[in-house]
Amino acid sequence: MLANLNVKDMKLYAEADSIVAELSALGFGPGTTLDFNEVCKIDQLHYHGAASVQLAIDALAIKKNASVLEIGAGWGGPSRFIAGKTEAKVTALELQSDFNSVGESITERCGLNSFVTHRQDDFLQAEFENFKFNHVVSWLALYHIPKREFFTKKIYNLVSLDGTIFIEDLIQGKAYNDADLASLNKELFANSLVDESSYLNGLIAAGFEIVSTENMASDWFAFTSERLNIFLTNKEKFTILHGSDAFQAKKHFYSKIVGFFATSAISGIRLVAKKNKV
Ligand SMILES: C[S@@+](CC[C@H](N)C(=O)[O-])C[C@H]1O[C@@H](n2cnc3c(N)ncnc32)[C@H](O)[C@@H]1O
């Protein structure tokens, strides 16, 4: 981890319980049964929500009983969606224990606990013995993790031969070096933000073949701008449910992200890669 950075510095991660209040407001009180098709509208902590997870399911052709690892699962939203749609066996690995336990309880309420295993751990430390996954997926999590070269090789070693990966991640933008990097790293809990070619070359150096790659900068700038506008429009409703401190914290985070995309301090990548040699 970079000096003095803490995952809770990123204001998006302030309240793991907020989703429980959100569900209650939608009429699903604590302990009630849930449908992942409904929950997926509010449990995805990345851009374009379940639509992006469906892209991963299609791109990797994830099938029933396939083994899938999600690195940095948050509330486990993508993991539940993959399991619910495909009946694959998904391991949802998450660093923050509060997000992990709230996610686990939602999975149970969705009746998906025989498909999704929640695991609280730091990916850098996590032991998998000799297990190999058919697929590894990750949304907006890898840039949080230090030691990129080490964790990229670790992902490679965890994927079975002919296995595939789908990643969406933040990367450095064209004007990254003009930004206040101490502030950017703290706001985003950015521990391994690299430029696009370093990102791809790192995967190739670990042994992956890149199948497809897309720069997401303009798409995610548009998405995050609209997200901020919708959030501001719904201020009253949000504040009644979560309080004004939570409103200010989320407004701060959503505005910062828009600013970082607007100034090209950050950019984004979506990619699919394959392991075709041992
Ligand atoms: C932006 S959230 C995305 C969550 C989920 N992928 C989704 O899209 O809904 C990124 C997550 O990565 C987790 N994370 C950060 N560093 C990690 C690490 N070293 N090991 C496991 N998870 C990590 C964070 O705690 C956070 O919940």
C-alpha cells in the first residue's frame, strides 16, 4: 500500500450497510427474500451495472458449474449476477470485512449461497492451494491493489489452461502527471494506477494473450457525469434515507471522479485475455 492510504479514505466505501437501508426502502426489510435480478439494480459498484457483467458472461462464455473468481467483489453484486444467470460457482473475494459480510447476507437472501462463496481476504495474501479457476473477473478493483507485477502473475497462476479473464479497471489518463497525485491516490485508494500500454504489457509479460481491449475514458466520463446529475436531483430522497453526512460524502466522491475524467487525470480499460500456455 502507498504510504498513509486507507481503503476507507475512499468515500464510496464509507457505509457498507447503506444497501440494507436501500433495500428496506424498496420494501425488502431485513431478512426478507430477495431476487438477484432486482438487487443487481443497486449492488453494482462499477459503471453500467449488470449490463457490464452480462458482457463478461458473454465474452468469457461462462457456463453452469464453471469456477469463477471475482477479485474485489464489494457487496458481491457481479458474483451474484454471474451465479444467478449461469449457475457457475463463484468465489467473491473482498478485502473489506463489512462489505464482505453484508454481501454474504444478501447472497443468502437471494438463495444463491450454494453458488457464491464469499471470502474476506486481501488478494495479495489469499491462498488458493493449487486450485485453478476457469475464469477470473474484476471490476474497478485491481488498481486498488499494490504490487501489480506480482498480482498479475498470481492471477495468471490461478487461471486454468484455456481459462479467460475479464477486467474493467481505472488507468492513468493522458494528463495524469498534471494532477495532484497525492490527492488523487487518496480519493481513489489508487495503489497501482498505470497507463494503458503498461497495463496490457504487464498482462502479456505474465503470459496472457489479449483477446480484446477497449479504452473506456469517454464512455465512463459520460456515465459518471450522468450519475452525478441523477444523484444531485435525488438529494432529498437520499438524505432522508442515509442522512446529510452520507449525502455530502457521496457527492464529494461522485464529483471527484467526474473531475478526474474531465481533466484526463484518469482513464479506463475493459479487456478480455486468455491463458493459452502453462
Ligand atoms: C469499486 S469496488 C467494486 C466492487 C465490485 N467489483 C463491483 O463492481 O460491484 C472495488 C472493491 O475492491 C476491493 N479491494 C481493494 N483492494 C483489495 C484487495 N487487495 N483484495 C481484495 N479486494 C480488494 C475494495 O474493498 C472494493 O470493495
